[in-house]
Amino acid sequence: MKDKYGIVHTLRIHIFYMEQTLIVFKPDAIARGLMGEIITRFERVGLKIVAARMVEVSRELADKHYPISRREFIEGMGGKTIENYEKLGIDVMADFGTTDTFEIGSKIREWLVGLITSGPVFAAVLEGPHAVELVRKIVGHTLPLLSAPGTIRGDYSYDSSYLANTGRRPIKNLLHASGNVEEAKYEIPLWFKPEEIYTYERVEEKVMR
Ligand code: UDP
Ligand code: MG
């Protein structure tokens, strides 16, 4: 179809901008009865739920979802912890027995795997233009204490590195959301088979075409 400038618009352009992303409501969100409230936030912005189910996560799935081989992810978690301890004036060495970001990150990853395998979770695939970025914006910062009001983590949790680390547990920030398009492409097939991901139309696609 040609617009008034003579530019040809085809459906291909639209499909090109479609992304899919994975969300997983962690056991803290399930235990607090927040599934409905959280999913509503994604629905109302125009994101399409194309796959969804509750899952009892095996150790194998948890290990794949949070791979120990993703060094930058493990070191990132360790780095965030050290930064937070320095800010609070707490001795990292005294608490963790090391100042190595990978070792600290590995410890946190173990806690995280423990959390995600501790009870049923709710996993879903959301689809829409810029879905990955949009979902991260709605979810908010990793640390609920630093997450802006209006975001899911900012509105429903006050958890911090300090509370989590001194409690020897991961940060309870309600849900996982793929961090970028590459991560989403890796994660979605871990949780859903291609035939479990559905196709349908939402009216926003017509309105914001
Ligand atoms: N996490 C933690 N302590 C940290 C950093 C992360 O317990 O210092 C947990 C937290 O639950 C987070 C998850 O590890 O959601 C994955 O970390 P990531 O850096 O990928 O944060 P996210 O992408 O979830 O915002
Ligand atoms: Mg992440």
C-alpha cells in the first residue's frame, strides 16, 4: 500500500519490527498472588500473550536458564553486590570470603537457582513491536529499591542487595524478563515448543500500524 508520499508499506515492515520476549513470574510473585495484576500491565500496553503456562522448574531447566557459562552475567551479579557493599561500607571479604566477582556471582546464582526451583512459576511469551525493551521498561531495575514507582518491581517490592545478601538469598524482584533480543531468542525455546506459541491479532496492530 502506498502512502501520500508514494512510499510503499507492506506487511513485511510490520513483521520486521515484531519481537518476542520471555517473562517468568518467580515463586515470590506466585506466593503473593500477583500474577493477575502483573500480567494486566503487559496486556494494557498492547503486548500480546502468545504462550503461557505454569511450570515446576527442574534443576536442568534452571541451569540452562541461568547458565554458569555466561560469565558476564555471573560477574555482573558479583559486581553489583560489591558496589552495593562498598556503598554501605560493609566488608565484602568478611561476608563472602572473597572479592572475586565471578565467585560472588556464582554464589548468588546458586541462590537464584534455589529460588526458581522452589515452587511453581508462571512463564509466558509476550509479542509486540519493541517487546523486549518495552517489557524491561515496565519491569524496572533489577533491585526493587532502585526501581522507579510505576514499574512492577518498584510498585510491588522494596527488596535490596543488603536485605538479600545478609539473608543469604537472591533478590526477590517478582519476575524474570529477557534482557535483550539475543537472550530472548535463547530463552524462549527452553520454555516453549514452537507449537505452544500461538498467532492471533490484537487491535493495537491496526491502530499503531
Ligand atoms: N540477583 C541477585 N543479586 C544480585 C543480582 C541479581 O539476587 O546482586 C538475582 C535477581 O533475582 C535477578 C537475577 O539474579 O533478577 C538475575 O540477574 P540479572 O542481572 O539478569 O537481573 P534482571 O535481568 O533480572 O534484572
Ligand atoms: Mg537478566
